[in-house]
Amino acid sequence: MRPGWVLRLLAFCGYALLLAPVIVVAIISFSAGDFLTFPPPGFSTRWYEALFANGQLMAALQRSAILASVVAVIALLAGMPAAYAIARLRFPGRDAIAMLIAAPLLLPTLVLGLALLLALQPLKLAATWPGLVLAHSMVALPFAVRIMTTAFGAVPKEVEEAAWTLGATPARAALRITLPIAAPGAAAAGALCFLVSFDETVISLFLVGPRLSTLPVEMFRYVETRTDPLVAALAMALIGVALAVVLLVERLVGFNRALGRG
Amino acid sequence: MNAALLLLPAVLILAAGFLYPVALLGRISLNRTSDIGAMEPDLTLATFEKVVGDDFTWELAWNTATLAAGSALAATALALPVVLLIRAAPPRWRGLLSLMAIAPLLVSGTARIVGWLAILGDQGLINAALEGLGLATEPLRLINNLTGVRIGLTESLMPYACLVLIAGLGRLDPRLEEAAATLGATRTKTFLRVTLPLAAPALLAAFLLTFVLGVSAFITPRLMGGGRVFVIATEIFDLALETVDWPAAAALAMLLLGALAVALVLRTALTRSARA
Amino acid sequence: MTHLRLEGLTRRFPGAAHPAVDGVSLQLPKGALLALLGPSGCGKTTTLRMIAGLEVPDGGRVLVAGQDVTALPPHRRNMGVVFQSYALFPHMTAAANVAFGLEMRGIGRAERRARVDEALALVGLSDLALRKPRQLSGGQQQRVALARALAIRPDLLLLDEPLSALDAKLREGVRDEIRALQQRVGATTVFVTHDQTEALAMADLVAVMNEGRVEQLGAPEEVFERPATRFVATFVGRAARLPGKVEGPGVVRCGEVALRFSPSPVHGGGPGWGDAAGTTVELFIRPHHIRPLVEGQPADNVLDAQVLRRTFTGDVVALECATPAGTLLAELHGGTRGASAAVGSRLRLGFAAQDVRVFPA
């Protein structure tokens, strides 16, 4: 049935609410004004120039990119074997393990951040790279495992069995046959884990220090104190990364499947 | 292949980064804070008593619950037409439309708040429009207060509501509505008598999920509230990092977890009874 | 010389009421093709998977060339398997698919190349060696799967419903090709199918399976002409089924008439069983064993019949006829006598005592 005009209008309102902030940020990042005035008094790239000239923010951007890359690699390296076990092997406690791995998603990030602070501070790991990497890997891991479980599950069992009958040991068949077939899933999982870490704000707020801060934390603090279009330019950097990841994930495995809950 | 070996790295990360910290959080909530503000190891419910006995905690809880309920309701209500449109759209548009509804989930919350500041601020889009139309001489206060938090939270919860509704309504056969139409029902009647009752379980699930997420939201209340809106999450943050009263922060966090657990159990029970 | 030997092979799936495979024993000579024939759920695929090592039996043994392989994992068995879905590696070219098994055996690059070329030539796909599976048609994919299984020079070739994913038109040609290829390379082969035509056309030996058991093991003609059990008689080929009661040795009463049959050494009731008067039985008569008689022509059994229905299927005319013994089905070749009989016309039908199969009802 074709949607009626009432539905179209309401849906348009819904989309407007969903997309307005991103669109407005994109426009205002090119503002020539000194404040978050909309419509902008004029257009320029001065705030992007200011952003690139801002040593503290650029350092944070670099740090976040490195952190997110490391986290993506760790989450994949730890998540793929676990996902393979969950998707392919039968062992006691399989459902319990799958639930445990998904559990961090059920807890508010605020509580996770607090818990990590309480645990890492006495170990002198708060405000350190290892602490941040551990915290971010823990939040990224459920995403990696979920996507890879689906990806491995989608590889027909018979293809792996065919490899066994041709003389491949189970480990070799998993590495040579199943993993390459699931490679698009792995790329999507890596991209998503990168983004989860790159965007992670709340947990990081608990774990960063004066000399080790990430881009989202810097941006959070900036918004808390000042409001000029520089922060819009900064937001565009994060939106750009998110957009790239969204398109990549959509292309590789389909977005709904990656994030869907059922 | 050995399942235990394959699971080991993931389990190690979870043990060190999740299980141990959360267990420690529970443990620390049983400690005491001395008069000079230092944490003293103990096994007491004194901190819980102090937190629960404080009227401010209950005020925060009420603020948090009403804020979350209002925003969750608004997010679910606004997500419904979006998802109904996605469902009715021709297949080649469906992917793009659902991508547009869900993708904001992946855009940093802070970045979206910058957008809201530019829309709702004193010199923002709304106030500029109102002034231009001669409808207001004074700027409407839409940020740094509860209104701003409500709007921002509604928007940040909407993608989740869409996700749940897409999954829930995707299973409904669109021919049911066509059947109602062939039987002479108007669009409104079809919606009220067929679509809405069938969508009810999904709507309930969407509301409960967004409510739970709204209760624990931190960034939006903090930034859109301009430090003037207080909820449980902001209080936990301040206790941990400003006051540095770890036992109190831990106790409040444990109470929040307890409340969320109750909500989760309720949700499971409700969705199960809705399905039965 | 026995090449494959199954001894009491049994598999129970957790939670299932009956074993999927229940004490299957059989022997297959070197170079022969065995068809495991049966309806879906009869345990034929599970049996094949146990031979391949993909399923672990709960009891029994698998012996290949006298060696017990029951405890060996699939990768140490050297069996070429063609799966129902072909299970080609989608990320590898046809040549790489065929080379995979050789690579796993540590065969050097030069020999690997030669053997891949040889295997692809064998199935006539040399030109398509560098295509990926999705660039190949269903029939071509199937041949790659066959080449991949043969390239490792397997001790056994195992085919799981290899024709079921093909168009009906292709099936017959591919069937004959597989049989010719199998005979050329002399591969001892086990072939799973639910299609009796396939089984009868290709196999040296047919094992008819039902509910996890082998009902009959024999040459195609034997299984078809002398079904050992009622199930085999029903499942393989078609037959008119008439209820009856034994009157004496070799005589059974069906409705108003007495019919003669020659008791054979194999039938469902055990030796000598059909002699006991009063036993309730069921008679099976194959449509092609029934022929129209001219006036005065003798036969062991003669029945007056009236044509109820006539179905023309091209080369064969099927006549459904009412007789005093019950409804009979006769299949006559076009142009032969009686084939042009119209509905309602009367015929005399005859069939030999040895073509009547009698089973306990």
C-alpha cells in the first residue's frame, strides 16, 4: 500500500529530527562567524584552518586514530577465534560464553567507565595507553564477535567439510577456507571496532589524563566551555570517519545485519 | 580444534576489562568514606544507607526517570512513522531509508550535540526563524535547561527505536494492511485497527530499550543541560571525578545497575507475555 | 576383492527416537559403484558421511582395503567427496579448487600443476580453469567438484545426490558422464540418491535403505525384478498391489479369483511361510509384466479386464484396468497389441506366476 500524506509528513519530521544536527554541523563548520550562529553570517574555511593549526586537537586526533587502530586489531584477533568457536564448535557452556561476551553492551558506559577507573587507578594503569587499550578493546569486542559469528555462520558447513575431506586439518580449513570467505565480515567488524573506539567518549572521560587525551574527550571538554565553529569543524572530522565506516560496513555486510538485535 | 583455546583471548580481555572492574565496583560500594574524604576498606552497607537516605538521590531518580520516560516515548512515537515509511517504500529505497534512520547511531554523540547547539541556541536556527517571522522578541531558551536535554535525548534515542521497530515490524506481512483496505477500511481505520495492534509488542520493546538507555545517558544531559540539569548519571560522574567519593559513586552505580536489571527483567517478561 | 566394508554401522542423533543409521553392513568390490537408494530421512546421507568421517558412528566399523578407518578424522582418510551443494571454495578459481587437496598433501608445484590439468581435462573444463565458481554454470560447477575429488586419487569416491541441483534436462547426460568417468578411472564409488532411475542406471550394486536399515543389497536388475521386501517393491518401480489370502502352496485368493505364484527363496516372511493356508498377504505385480492375451493364449494367470483409464506418456501407454482380482496397472509400448484399447473396452490380461511377488500384509 502506498504511504499516505499523513505518514509521509510524520516520517519527514522524524527524519528531520534525526538528520538535522548532522546537516547543521556540516553547514556551520564553514561559518565565517565567531559563534555558533545559524544561519552563519558568511562562509569560510577559517575554522578548518584553525583546527589544523590547533596542536592539542591534532595531537588528540592522531592519538585517537592510533588507539582505534590498535583496538580494532586486538578486537579482531581476540574476537575472530571466539566467534569461530561460537559459530562452529559444540562445547558445554557455549550459550553462557556468548552471553558473557555480549554483556558489556548491557551495562551503561558510565558504569563501565567508573568500574574501570576504580580498577585501573590502584594499578597505576589509569591515564595510560594499556589502560585505554584494554577499556576500548572490551567495548569493541562484543561488536567484533557478533559480526564475525554471523559471518562465520554464513559460510556453509559443507565447504569446510569439503576442505577436510581434501586433507586439510580443521585448523587449516578454518584459516584457508572459512576465514577468507568471511573476510568481508572481518573488514566490516574491524571498521566498526575502529569507530567504536574512535568515538568512545564516556569511558575515556574516566581514563584519560592531562597528557593522554583522546579526540572525543577533547571535544567534550571544548563544548563544555566554549561554543565556536571550531568545534563544528572538529565534529565534521568525527562525522567523516563515521560516514566512511557506515558506507564500508553497508557495502560489506549490510548495516542492519551488523547492528541489528535479532 | 580446542574451543577453550579459541575463546581464551576474548575471555581474558573480558575478565580484565569487565568482570574484575565490575566486581571491584560492587566491592568498593561496601567501603566507607571517612570524615576527611578518604576511602576506608570495610564491609558495610553504610554508604548505601547514606545514598538511599538522601532526598537529593530521590530527586535525581525522579528527574532521571521522567526525563528518560518522556524522551523514550517521544523517540518511539517519532520512530514509528519513519519505520512505517521504510516498510512501505519500494525495495530499492528501503536500504537507504533505513540507513538514514540508523546511521546517526554511529555519529559521535558530542558531534550531534554541536549541531543541536547551533539549532537551539540563542542565535540558532529556531530563534533566528522565530525572530525573522516576528513571533518572538526575546530568544527562546532551548539549551542549558531541561528542554534542550529532552530534545537532544529524544534524537539520540530515535535510531535505537528505529532499529527495534525495523526488526519488529519487518516480520509483519504488508498484505495485512492491503487486506484491511480491500475490506473497506480507511487509512486511519487500518492504522488503528490493524497496524497499531500488530506493532504493539515492537513499540513496547522499543520504548523499554530507549527508556533503559535514557536512564543511563550522560553526554546529552551534561552538555545540553549546560551543567544545570542533574540526573543520576551526572551525579555518579561528579562523585567519582569531582568529589572523589568512590564508595558513594560505586553505591549509586550499583543502585542504577539494580534498577536497570529490574527494567530488563520486566522487559523480558513483558515481551514474552506480548508474544504469547 | 572387497574394497569397502561396512560392519554394523550405527548412528543415533541426540534426541531422535530411532537411530538414523541402524546396523548397516555391506561390502563393495574394488572399482564398483554402489548406490545408496532411499527416501529422504532413510539414513543414506548419514551413512555416506560416516564413510567420509564427517559423522562419527556410535557403533560399527568402516574398513577400506582391509584397514579400519573408523577412528580417522576426515582429513586423514583420502576420500574424494562431491557434496550435494558441490561446496566449491568460492574465493578460489576452478584450478585452485582442484589443487587444494594436492597442496594439503604437500605435492610440489610442478606435479600439482600437471595433476590439476589432468583432472580438469578429464571433466572437459581445461578452458575454464581460471574462472571462479560463481562464473560457472551449475553443470560446470559440478564437474569442478568431481575433478577436485578425483585429483587426490581417492581410495573412495563419495557422491551425495550429485545430480539433484541440476536441471532435469541436464541430469541424464551428466549421469552417463559420471558413470563413464567412474569406470574410466576405476574409482570405487558410493553414490547417494533418492531417484531410483539414477540408481538403477548407474550402479553396479544398489542398497535400498529405509529407516536406517538396508532393506536389500543387490544388482539393479535383482532389486527391480526380485524385491526382497515390501518396502523395496513399493519404493523401486511401480506395481499393482492386491490384497489376498494364501490357499495353498503357490496359490493365493484375490477377490473372486485364485492366482498362482512361485514362492521364491527371498521374501519378507522367511522360508516356507507362504505355504500356510489362511495367511493374509499382499501381491505385487509390475505393470510391464502384464500383457494383453489373444483369445486362447495360455498364461499362468489370466484375468478379464475392463479399461478404466488410459494415460498416454509418449513411448508408453498406461492402462488402469478393473479385474475380478482388483485394479491392475498395465504398461504397454505404443503400437503393440492392446495399446490402443479405449476406455471401457474389454481385454484379457495375463502374467506369469514367477512375476508375482507375495509379501506379508
